[in-house]
Amino acid sequence: MFRCFAVIGVLVACLSGIAATQNVVFDGPRAEHRWSLSELDPKLPADWTGYHYLVLEMRASSPQRFNLIFFSGSVTQSREMLPMANVWIRAAIPLQYYRQPNRTGFDLASVGKVPRNSFWIGTGGVYGPLNAVDAIGVSMITPLGKPTLEIRSVALAKEDPGSDVLEKKPVVDEFGQWIPSDWNGKVRNLADAQKSWATEEAALKAGDFGYSKFGGYAHTKVKATGFFRVEEIDGRWWFVDPEGHLFFSTGATCIGAYGGDSRLAERKEYFQALPPVTQAAKPGRRPQSGFYTWNLQRRFGDDWQARWVDLAVRRMESWGMNTIGNWSDREIWDAQKKAYVVNLRGWGMETGYMGMPDVYSDEWPAIVDKAAAEQCAPRKNDPYLLGYFVANEPPWPGRESLIVDIILDSKPSAIQREAKAFLAAGDTPARRKEFIYKAFDRYLEVINAAIKRHDPNHLNLGLRFGSGLPPAEMLRASKAFDVYSLNVYSTAVDVKTMEEIYRVTGRPIIVGEFHFGVPGRGLAPGLVQVRDQAERGIAYRYYVEQAASFPAFIGASWFQWIDQPSTGRMDGENYNIGLVDVTDRPYSELIEAVKTTHRRLYEVHAGKTPPFNQKPRPQ
């Protein structure tokens, strides 16, 4: 049962957008409120067929996601929405994402949400015509701190009026911090940051984790091959490092000097000052531009790039992280002091059919071979390379029929020809699914062979599937990998899921992404919310140690090293999920918990010590 929250004032909605302000307070473990259209405005039509945007002027007190719901009789259409916090915004919500599935994107993140200047909106849920809307609602699950939502205008529009911050700008200060929010420890000036940096430098020392040169457990010894491999020993799987030491992978993704700030030039008025564009340390690398980069320049001066790499490596050694996760800067890969993974690309996914390339085209095998040659051949003799991820979160599971629609509706192609021929014998959801997984089998066969051809020495770490079990066809095909990888955003990795993956594939398992966040600082809590920074540490310990106790589980990588930008990255995400914040200061409660767990991981995974068993609190 939903527990309704307080509604203060009267909301008036009309086509012109004139309304009285109303205040909604989200309270309770799950809260929902709805207004009939007649409550909003008798002139607001039920048939929205001719309109393309619902335009709201709103202010949210907290950067927590909520659901924006349209009710049409017994049909409920809900989409997640995340507005910028503590500022009045105009949110022009594209109604197309309620009417039909998103056809753009190539992985779960790019398919699942779309950014606007002042918010992002989810694209998944029940789809259908908006020709009989009788109510609008909002809801929030596990709200933290009784957040409020003020709405002062509701309107329908045929043309896009734009989405924007409506009050005083800028909203981001010169350090990349959110101006409309305040918090303990917010940097007020450069002296504040310098004091914190000096404190960390004085305390940063190599940890006592018993690691070997490559990050394995130095007290263990099995066969050495000169490269990373996997082996089951006494009923438990391990990575084995190049020197023959058992290795359990712990790391973070996106370890880099670039803070991920997106669309800076498009929204210059949002920023108190724009960070300078700085050329990368080596020829051929992309220029750096972002507030995190700017803060590194403030911290280290002209030699900031080399000194940042040194700091990142020393942090990893202090925190017990032995793996540089995917999407990390090549500068830290080139430091050659830590194991690292590479997320391969260039298979044609970005230009394909929702991530599915034209695997039947005559040119595609050559495209794949060229991509593998460029990315794998130069690394084939590198002992620090742990392995390759083939791709990230393919969106095909559950969308097979939609992808076939996209193929059939697109310009003529080889995969379209194959689809028409296959479906001539019967066009049913089951046959569409069969067709997509035949294409998927070819996808894996060609790509895996190219990787092995250009680098026979390193591990194939799989596809980094989304949470849960993929279709049986996909799971069976995963036997071709050396390691099965998935991204799990939850308080724990489900044991039954791991058991079924291992039963079908026989492959050891790693998690490519997980995180926990807290709403505040203008940042949203990410995909899994906990109560405060101390609970982030508890959540890390529970997640990693519980997973490590499973015999076939051999590693987990935190997403991500740095908080996302408060104005949102390319897809709008602005999550408090970093090990360090935008001013390059570690979250101490989380880091201390990370170190505690990493000291215990060998004993936990070997089955000699029970895993940490305290669950985190979301509220």
C-alpha cells in the first residue's frame, strides 16, 4: 500500500502554464500522490495526441529520483525523472518516451534514459497512446530526509520550449561544486583544498595487503605462465597472476584525470568559470577539460599529469586495489604498476541497431579484425593486462522484437535481408527472438576469434551483462568466455543468480560495476542509495565480502573513481558515487571500509573467514 505525503497549496494547470505553487513532501518508505486533471485545471484536455511535451516548472529539494506518472483509466505509465536540485527549473518532458520505446542507444545506459539541460528522464515502462489521461502523479521509493517537490506550472506544448535553470546563475562554482547546496567540508577557497590535500599526502602509505608485484597474494604459489589466467583450486576459482600467485580482483572504473564534465560549452551560464582545455601528456591523447582536471592543476601545478598518475597508483596501493578498471586513462595503464582491464570497442555497435551491428554484411568481419588488431595486438605481450571485456551491457535481452522492428524499418542491409528471409516462415515474437540470438551467436563467434587471433595470451572477460540472468540462449553462448562478467547494482549479488550462471557456463564470475551513493552536494545517490557516507562503507563491505564468499566469484570493480559532474555527464547522470570528490578529496569513511575488506578478502574467498554480514541502511 502506498503512503501518501503532504500536499500544501493548490496546483493549477493549464495550456498556458499558469499555476499556483504547490509543495509535495515525500515521506515514508514509498510515497505517491496523484491529481485528477479536473483538480489541476478543468481546461486541461485528456487527449494529449496533438502535444509533444509536458512542461513543468519545478524545484526539488533533493537530488533523488522520483517517478512521473500518467494515469489513463487502469493504465499506468511511469518514468523515472531526476531534476537538478534546489533550483527552479523548466522541464520539457518529451512525451514520445511514454508513447513508444526509445530506439536510440547501444547499451543499457544510453537506451534507458535521455538527458535534457536541467533533468533526465527514463525511457522504460508501459508504452501507449496518451489520448485518455485522467490523472498525473509523482512517487518516490525510500525517500531520504523528507524531500520536497514544488510545482508552480503545468502545461502541454506542441513545440519544445527548452529545459533550463530558471533562476540566478551560475549554479556551479570554480571548483565544480553545486552552488545552491551546502554541506560540511565544502571547499570555500583554494586554501581549504590545499589543507585537505596536504593531510592526505602525509597519511598516504602503502597498505598491508600481502600483494605480489602483480597484485596476487604473495604467500600463495601455483603454476606461472607469464600472463593472467584463471584456475579452480580446491573447489574455488581464482585469477592467477603472471608469477603464479592467486589473485582476487578489486578495483575501480574510470580512474582518470578527466572529470567527465559534459556539454560545458552548451551551458556556459551555468558555471562560475569554465575549466581550461589542457592537452594530454602524450601525443594522440585527447585534450582534458573538466573541473576535476582543473583541481589537479591547482594541486600539482605544471607537472600535474605525471604527479596525478603517481598519486593514483599510491592511492590504489594504500587502499588495497589491485586492478585498474575499464574506461581508465591510458596514462595510468602506461604506468605499468597495476593489473588493468580493457573494454574493447569498434565492432559497429554504436552505429548498429540498438547495439547490434550488421553481423551479416560482407564488410563486418574485416571491421572486427581491424578493431581487434588495433586494440589487442599491441598488448599481447603485456603481463599487466588482466583481460578484455568484449562489450558493456548489451540491451538486446527483452528487446528482441523491437530490434527486429528497427532492422526492418531501416535502409536495406544484409541483416535486414536475413531477417526478412528468416521471418518469411513465420513472424512471431519467438521467431524474432530466435533470429536475434542467431545473430548474437555470429557476433560472438567473429569477435572472439578476432581477439584470440591478435592476442592469444590474455583472458576474454565477457560482455558485462546487466543485472540478473540473460535469456538462456545468451547464457549458453557465454561458455565461450574465460570469465563471465555482469554489472550488479544492488545491495548484494544474488547467490541464486551466480549459481545458475556457474551451472550453465562453468565459468568464474566477476562484477564489472557496482556502487552506493548518497543524495547531496547537488549529486544524486546513483543506482543504489544508502543513508550517509558511513553507510557507503558498510555497503561496500557487505557487497564485496558476501560476493567473495561464493566459490566461483573472483572480482568486483567499483563504479567509479570520481563523482560525476553536478550538471550531469553526457546522459545526464550526476551521481555521488566516487571514491574521491570533484576537488580530489577521498571519502574517508568509504576508503577505511574498503581497506578493511581488502585485508580480509583472501581469507573470505578461501572460505577461512565468514564474510561481513551487516546490511546497509537505505534511510
